[in-house]
Amino acid sequence: MDTQSTPASVLVVDDAPANLAVLTETLRGEFDVRIATSGQEALRLVNELPPDIILLDILMPEMDGYEVCRRLKAVSSTRNIPVIFLTAKSDVADETMGLAIGAVDYIIKPVSVPIVQARVRTHVELKRRGDILENLSMHDGLTGIANRRRFDETLARSWRQSLRNGTPLSLIMADIDHFKIFNDTYGHMAGDECLRAVAETLAGALKRPGDLAARYGGEEFAIILEDTSLSGATHLAEAMRQGVQALGLEHRGSNAGSVVTVTLGAATTVPRPGQCPEALLSLSDHKLYEAKIAGRNRVLAATLL
């Protein structure tokens, strides 16, 4: 998100039209404001398009603000959205309860326009700083692509999605051939440049937003392909192999070719209850090992039954 040109999005949740009108008028112009008049509607809107911050009334029929906040904090995809409670309840116990279940602030009604504006600005800025740090923590510092942590989280999420939808999920494991020899021959600076070039090539082969290329460790990379068959994964792995070879990076110490090459193992499954993503990862890693034994600079693939 471009924090300089894109206004932060604020979801205002209140069952009183007069309160919604005041808050909307207060925030519109500086923020992208959406409204909800019930807890259920708020949860639906958050799932459709998560806002940057939520102003949440506590006293609402059917589902109060406390319960909405609990549900938001129970789900990883919405857990980090800041919630500011709006309420006429001014007891310390009420405020303590709101903060205990995950709210970042508490504004007493009737609201003061300058206070609402100031607190929303503050928490939006804090969230954006946190998002930047979170983004950095999910990327490999050398290559700029996803790191092992993001890979593990994405694989778990993609597995659940494929299990729910009954769609195939594919993994590709890729390893730079004889990378230690490359480092010893050309030096670590050249090795770093090699890692960056290979990472860029692997990530550049992906065209869909749900796919992910990550540095798995050392000179090994892992690619997640949602809703992709074995033939599709094999085709993409071969395109990646050819792309790395086409870089033409000299590698005198390799017996797999005169330039830097990669070996890849691919595996596909349609997840079933009782299976785990580690089994798919293990199979793709096994195919990578078999491809190395077979001479490197090649692709081997299999289906997890």
C-alpha cells in the first residue's frame, strides 16, 4: 500500500444512524469510510475487504461489540486490525474488559471530533508501521523474496483452502547445483549475486497472486502453486530450470553444465482429511533428491496419493 497516496480505510460499526452520521462526517475526506449497523454485517464486511481500523460500538442488539472483537481476534487474517471501542459506558471495569479482549483504544460517547480524528490517525500510523515491520519479517533479506516463515504460513493456509475447495495443490523444491563449489570458486559476493538472480528468475515465473516463491534455506527454494495439477507444476518447474540456465552465469566447478543450473522436484495432491502438508513437502523434497542422483539440472515430479 502506498501510504502517501492511498487513504486508510475505516469501518465504523454502530446501530444508531445519528452516531454513524457524525462519525462518517468526522472521518470522510481523510479516510475511506465504510459503515455497518450490526455485528454480523461488520464481520461480513471485514471478511470481504479488511479495513485498516475499526471503530466499534459496544452496545448493539444480537451481537455486541465485545463479541465482534473476540471473533476478529480469534482469526489470524483479522487479528491485527486495530479496534477502537465507542461507548457511553465509562466504568473502569468496562474499559479494562475492552482492552483485555484486544481493543487498542476506548472512546467515550458523546464523541469529541478532534479526539476521534487524532486517535484514528495515531492508530492508523501505528498499524502501517507494524505492517511494514511484518512485511520485512516475512521476506528474505538477501534475495527479497518470501522467507521460510512466510512459506510455512502460506503453505498451511493454501492447504486448508485446497482441502475446503477440493482443488489440487502443488509444491516445487529447487536447489542450485553445486552451490558450495560456486562460492569457493567465485567468492561469497558472487554467490550472493547468484542467489539473487536465481530467486528473481524463480519468482518471475509466477503469474498468479496466490502462488509463492520462497527461499527455503541456503541455496534451496520452495514454490507453492495453488489450484495447479501435476502437469502444470511440471511445466512451470521446467520453465524455471530453463530460465536459470539462460542466465548464463559461469560455473566452472559444476558437472551439471558450464553455467549455474537448478534441480527441481515437484509434487501434487488434492488434500484429504487426515493428510498433512508436510507429506507433500516431503514428497517434493524426495523428488528433488532423486533428480540430483539422476544427474541434476532436471525436473522430477510425482503425485501424493
